Amino acid sequence: MSHAPKKKFWSRRDFLMQSGGGIAGMALASMLDRDGVFAQQPSLDAQCSAQFSGAFEPKQPHFAPRAKNVISLFMSGGPSQLDTFDYKPALTKYAGVPLEDVIGEKFAVRQGMPGPLMPSPFEFKQHGQSGMWVSELFPHIARHVDDIAFIKSLYGRSNDHIQSTYEMQTGQIRMGFPSVGCWVTYGLGSESSSLPAFVVMNDYRGGPLGGPNDWGSGFMPASYQGTLFRSSGDPIVDLETPDGMTPDQQRARLDVLARLNQMDMEKYPGNSELAARISSYELAYRMQGCAPEAIDIRAESEETKKLYGLDEAITTPFGTQCLMARRLVERGVRFVQLFMGGVGVQNTDTWDAHSNLVENHTLHAAESDKPIAGLIADLKARGMLDDTLIVWHGEFGRMPISQRGVGRDHNPGTQTALMVGAGIQGGQSIGASDEWGYKALEQPISAHDMHATVLTLLGLDHEKLTFRYSGRDYRLSDIEGKPIPQIIA
């Protein structure tokens, strides 16, 4: 409601302006009504199952896919492979020996204060029929080792958090490139007309290092970027209908806007931004009725909630996100990106264990172990693990030497990644780091290889999935990525 003072007298200019605007509005309304824009619109329930075109239109894969959806679990900060899934008894044998003495060369550290080789303070045991070694930090995930492929030779090109996160998310160590979720959306479109194809959820403590560039569209149209969801309250800020506006009024407003944009598109056919904007508006309208239900976990059974750890304070935040991820892929979201560990005010907010490895990793493992195991078990029980791919990793691993006597520094030379589902043979160890866990030694696997593997499982030929920009064809896997043979076999 306007609170501007009422005018007692109208100038000739005001009168003509007000009258002209009204006449123009009547004419526009008449034309739109003639074109059927103001016809009776379907309900939101009907629109939730409707099809739509544009950037989100479903596309055929290059060949039969093994996975329909991906849930990426990114452990922000860099978990230590040496204290989680890459057991190195040689660290006990050579404890206290300088790293240079065993590798015969100088090495680089990120933050200085390097110490000698340091054994893991955590106990490792073998689990499952496959006998995979798992740290005591992950007792729940240990029960699923026969479903998990352990990639122990994933390496990167930078020891900086932001650049390494970019590399694992986009394939490049600099900003401005589309993330893997964008490439999946670009290649396959959306399965759902009421939800985004690519959804991102941040840690409750804050977003990852690198921020929105980690799920951005880079040089692709903005419609392919990830949609940031919140795990509590409204899933998206400002998604709700404005106060005082009915659904019919909002629908009419969107139709007028779409018609005007369409007229502009016909005038300037080379402008793709308007088409993407129209699709985004329509998707946002459908999401008003559908997105809240998709992440509403109140309908889940108490048994399911307990499976994800929602009965315990320490596991509730990430457990809620893992459960939401299952609900989203169940409803057709192709790619769900969860960032576990966020930039906050404490040095323990991420997996970045420079100063206290035991405190840091004990905390984050306790927060994530049960939810991840619950996600695997839940998908398996529902028959969804066969066509859902789960990927677990960070931006890099940690050094085998001590830092400040109690922590570990950054190490892009090797880290361990987990892949589950999509028909992948579990209980196998792929690649290997050297005896001390310093560098990838056997079958080194790059971020490009990981991305090529994900695309292949989704039925996309990573060499044919290209986007032309600035005079050249770009690929997520660049010119060197190759699918991991043991994964796609």
C-alpha cells in the first residue's frame, strides 16, 4: 500500500501520463487476452509434473547409462588419506625419520613448520569380505566396504584450498569454468520440471573455500549453474510468493513477462539469455509448490531418520542433508552436491587439520560417518543404489609428516576417493600411493579422469560432450582425461 500524499490537483503532464499509461495497459491486456495468455491456468500440482523446454529439456545420453543421478559428498578442507582409508604401516616403521631421507628429494609444504614422518594416531582394521582397511574413525562406513570402490591415487596440481577445490569441481585450478554438475545438466537436461537439475547444499557453518565458483556455470549460460538449497526453513531465499499476491496473479504476471521476452527474442534471435531467463522464471514458479515438499523430511519414518543419525545432535546437520539428497534424487534431481565442512570462525570448521589432527578428524568423522553409511544403506534398501552414484573426496590429501607436532599440512600428491553405486564393483582398491602416502605411485588418477568416469557412468561420452567458447571446444575432462577402467568395467 502506498503512503505517498494524495495530490489535490493534477498538472496537464501528470494527467496525460496517467491516462496514456492506462490506455496502453488496456491495449496490452486486450492483446494478451486475445492470445490466450490469461486463460485458465493449471494448478501447481499439475505444473509439478508438467514438461518444459529450454535449457532444462531432457536430452538423450550418448549410450545406455548406468547412473541416472549423482550425489557428490565433498569434504571441504582436505581429509587425511593416511588417517581414514589409506593404511600405511611404514609410517610406524619410519616414525621420526625426515621425509627427505626416505624419498631422496626435497618437498614443498604449504604452511611451514614441517616435522618428521608421523604414524596415524588412529587404529586401522580390515573389514568385509574384501578385507578393506578402514580407520576407527568410520565404523559405520566400514560395514559397507564391499559396496565401495576405494580410489587411492587421486592427485591434484595445487596445494591451495581454493585452486584445488576449483580443480576437483571444474577440472581447472582457476575460476571461470563450469562445474561438473553444470556439465551434467548441459549434457542431460533435467528429469524434473519442478526441481532444478543441479542442487547444492552448504555446510551449516558456511560455504566452501572458493564460494559460488565451485558450483557456477563459468562460460556456460547461467541456467546451468547449481541452485543453492538450505536444509531448514524455505529451501531457497525469496522463493515464496510475495504477500498479497494470489497464485493466479503471479501466473498472469509471469505470462506477461514471458510474452514480452518472447517478443524480444524474436527481434534478437541470437540472444540466449532471455530464453534461459524465461525457463528460470517458470522453474521458480513450479518450485514454489514442489521444492518445499521435496526437502520436507517430516514425512520420513522415525526408523529412516535414525538411520541417518537425526536422533543425535552431532550427526543431525549432515544427516539431514544426506536424507534430503536422497529425496531430491528420488524426485529427479540429476546432481546433488553436498559440501561437508564450511568456512566459519573456528579452525575446526573444515577438515583442514594443521594444528590438531585428532580433534579435527574425530569431530568431522563423527559428524559424517553415520549419515553417509545411512545414505548408502537407504539407497540400497530402496533399490536406488543401482542407478545412483555416490562420490566422496576432498580437494587434496594431507602430508605424511607432522606439522607443529600434532597436525598435517596440505598434500595434492595423493588422496583417497570413494565411489559407490551405479553398478560399480565394491570391495576393490584402485591405484596406490607410495609406501608413505606422499605421492600417487600406481595408476595415478587426475581430476579429469574422475570427471570422465562420472560422465561415462551417466551415459555421456566425455570426448563428445563439448561447449564452444571463445573460438574453441571445451570439455570437462579437457584433453587428457580417461575413465577409470576398474570403475566403468
